[in-house]
Amino acid sequence: MDLPEGRILSIDTTTRPPCAVIEVTSAIQCARCAAGKGCGAGIVAGGGRRRIDAVLAANLTVQAGDRVTVELAPDNLLRAATIVYGLPLTGALVGAAGAYLAGFGEPGAAFAVLAGIAAGALVGRLRLQQAACLRRFVPTVTARAREEAEA
């Protein structure tokens, strides 16, 4: 997985751990998404420059204007994917199983699956709005970008 690079716009050293505002250029990395045949993440992410907040890794000395690499811990990425995709999928499966056990016909089963997807998406959205959950998904500045380290 490619780590995005960005330029530090500002650093707030009053917080623990220190945080930075970083301008990253988001590009669609997946060839299938760029062609419009992927999972659809490229539609939401789009391209262009974005400003993000990131935590500075311990023992990393950087200043405004430095080019840096940003990453989200792989286990946190998996947690985020589970919340966003897994909860609606689980809701769909529970809805389908409930419709089968209740003996609903096809229209009832379709409604139960859609209701399960909506319930799973709602639970995921509520979970992602919790401050403790959001802190887990804040990216971290891990190193200076290669161009700057070699210069």
C-alpha cells in the first residue's frame, strides 16, 4: 500500500501528542477505481488537494513546510472497514435470516434485507461519531518524505 505524502502547513505543539495540519494530494491509486470499475471508493475520495489533521509520531522532528509521509495503522484501517462495510453486511445477513425464519415471502425478505442494511449503516455511523472511535482513526505523520531526506 502506498503511503500518501503531504506538506505540513502548521504544527500545534500545545496538544499531547503534537498535531499538524497537512495538505495532501489525494489521487486514485487503484487502476480499477480510476477506470470507474472498482469498489467506488474513488467516487467519494475523488482527487485533488485536501487538508487533514494528523498526529506527529514520537521522536520525529519536523517543521512547517516539510514534506512528510502519513499513514493509518493497518489494524485501524481494518477496524474502519469493518465498521463501514461489515456492519451493513451483517445487518443484511440478519435481515435475510430473520425473513427466512419468519417465513416471509420474497417482498418481505427483500424489505428485511434492506432494513438490515439500513440498521447496520446507522449503527456504523453512530459508532463513527463517537469521539473515542474518531481518535483511533487519526492518521500519523511517520517520517519525512524521501525527496527531503535525500536533499
